[in-house]
Amino acid sequence: MTTSPTHALAEYAASTSLDALPRDVREQAKQVILDEMASAHFGRQQPAGALAAQYVATLAGPSESRVLGTALRTSAPLAALANGTAGHADEIDGAHVVGGHPGATLVHAAVAVAERQGSTGGGLLNAVVLGYDVGVRLIAACGGLFSVKERHHLNSDFLHALAAAVACSRLMGLTPEQYRHAMALATFQANGLCALFRERQHLSKAFCNGQYAMAGVSAALQAATGFEGCDDVLGERHGVFDAWGADDASATVTRGLGSDFAVMGANFKFVRAGYPIHAPVEAALSLMARHQLTVDTISAVEVGMPARALRVVDNRQMHNICAQDMLAVALLRGGLALKEDPFPAVLDDSAFPAMRARITLVVNPLLEAQAPNGRGAVVTIRTHDGRSVSERVDHPRGHSARGGVSWDDLSIKWHDASPDQDVDSWVARARELEDVKHVEDMSSLFAQQP
């Protein structure tokens, strides 16, 4: 008898263990967990993060899990909501080569349940790796981020709600049957129409990742209580793959399980901006330094990108996912400091609209042919005296294809972003996460106000 894709995922998930994870996978997962928890702590002071904490504080619930960046404890689903929202509140959290922001959903769902269950750091590591393996494969099985958006008008991150349900089920020690029910129950609680990208303040965009985290936690808890869903929510008629799947979806979602770990494709951010903006900023600042250009000498800046990436960041209303806005600030200020938010103050600087007007985004034919789903860019700066200089960046700093990051890289990032916090303790505890007896020993380090 042919095993359904949902059955195959559930059986695999229930069999996973920390001991089966290669050393490099563990290290990558530890870095991801540190970066995502720090992102939520940092994002607590942003509007979406503050509103999320304010909202969950009004709701009654058991003191199970911490709302990072506060003294508040609440139920695991509500903590996942608050932390997932804060984690993506300011575009400082990680991304992935397949697309989207898995960590803002998966890490915060897993941490909330790990606290509730009294899980070890090793259990958390295993759950996060598992969550990435499921969520990233689900997006790939549905054709990838851009395909889900273009064909179905959906933010593909909603599929990480199913992955969060699997990760949480693993932490709770559920049966494979309950895993299957949890995945089905998660589908009833999460979606994300791409109209959310038309908002102005990055509130619902952040909230969606928190909602997906809460959906995953709630679905696992519901399955443990006895709620059920269909046994094969992925492969069933009118199921996930009928609705959104691409060709060969069932094979894609299980291919490489146990050997090809999706967390290795996680990318880290060193700029507070939408990911397609990172390569243009890096290329432009490199050109300015190498050719000793000044702002006054610039007559025009052309940013060439793949068409899909261009549509994500071209003249958006949200400043931190608008390439023109963020690149103009980077050029005027010589960079984008992690601890500083240039908006709205920079809008009163007369130099800002003048610089912004010189920046044009175009489709680069070579990048479009070679990496249509990539995040690379070719930046050309023209000067008033007739010079023209160009630089191509295929993978911005922190991208997995560029070699990932070191612990020193992450330490410097968070010292820069949160100079008043005990970042050294964050890093030290994350590096020894396999030996942490209770995840609370990690999350408690993020209780201080940001």
C-alpha cells in the first residue's frame, strides 16, 4: 500500500532525535534559535511587537511561556503569537533560500511549547530542525514562495503553521496519528492573503507570522486533547496539494528527509530591511567606498534585479520593504545602523527625496535568466561628471550560499542592535543549548526590557 504524504511526514517526525542530527546542522539550528529569539526581543519595542504584547496581556491564561522582552508569562499559544509577531516586527529576523521567514513562526512556536513542557535545549533543537524540514518542503511542494503568491494570492509563510504543529507535536510526544490531526487542524487556523503587503506600518505583516506560530501551537494542543482532522490533509481530495500543490508535490515533501536538512538554507540578516534590499545596499555601499564617491557626485542609481524580487520591494508603502527608501537612507548615511530606525525622521531631510528620486529599479536580464527566484542585484551608479561604475552581488552577507555566519558575526550583530543587553550571555547559552536542561534557562535571558 502506498503511504500518503501526511503519513510519511508524521512517521518521520515521530522518529527524529537530537542524536541523529549532524554537528553542522546542530550548530546552524543553534544560531537560528539565538537569532530569532534576539529578533523577537528587539522587535518588542517596534509597533507590532508592542501591540502584540499589549494584546496578549489582556487575555487570561496559565503562566506557561514567556513573552520575550517583558516580565509577562502567558499560555503557550499566546506567547507564540506575541513572540512570532515581535520576531518579524522589524525585518531583522532570518529568511530562507526557498523564501519567507520560517524562524519567526517555527522558533517561537517551538520555544513556547518547550517552556510549557519543560523540554531540554536538545529537544528544542530537534523540534526546530524538524519544523524547517517540514515547512520548507511544504512551500517547495507548492511551487515556492513566488508561485504560491502569484497563483493563489497567499503569503507562503502560512504553510509554516503546519510545520509548527509538527514541531510542537514532537515536543509534546504525540503519536503519529495526532501529528496528522495537528497538521489538519493547523490548516483551519492560518492563511495570509497577499493584500497584507499593501499596508503601511508592517503590523499585519508581522502579525501573520505570530498567528501562524499560534496556530501551530494550538493545533498540537488540540490534537493532544482529542480533536481530529482528516488523516491525510496533504494528499486528500480538496487537501493542501489539491488546493495549492505543484507537480510532484507528494514526492517533494518527503524527498531527502533525514539527510538534506532544510535549516542549512537559513539566511541571516544584517540590515533591517526586506531581504531583496540587502544585495543592492551592499553593492551600492561597496561602490561608494571603492571609488571614493560622495553623495553630491551621484546623478543616478540603477538597481537591476530579478523581476520577482523587484516586485516585492519596488516603491512599497512600508519603508523597510521599499528599496528606494532604504537605499536612499543607506547612501545618505553611509549605511543602515541596526540600532537606529531612520523613519519617519529622515522624511524631514530635504536630501532624502532628492536622493530617492535618483534611484530606479529595473529587471536585469542576466539575473532574470540565471536566478529568477534569487535575491541578487547589479547596482550601477552614474556621476555628474559622466562616470559609471557597477557591482553585482549574487548573495548578500549572511546568505547560506555565501557560507552562512559565524558566532562572532551574530555576537557583533546583536551587540550593535541591542548594546544595552547581555548579548554575551545570549550567545554563550545558545552555543551550549544541547546541554541546557530546561529551555526556560535560555528564554529567561530575554526577559529584560529592550
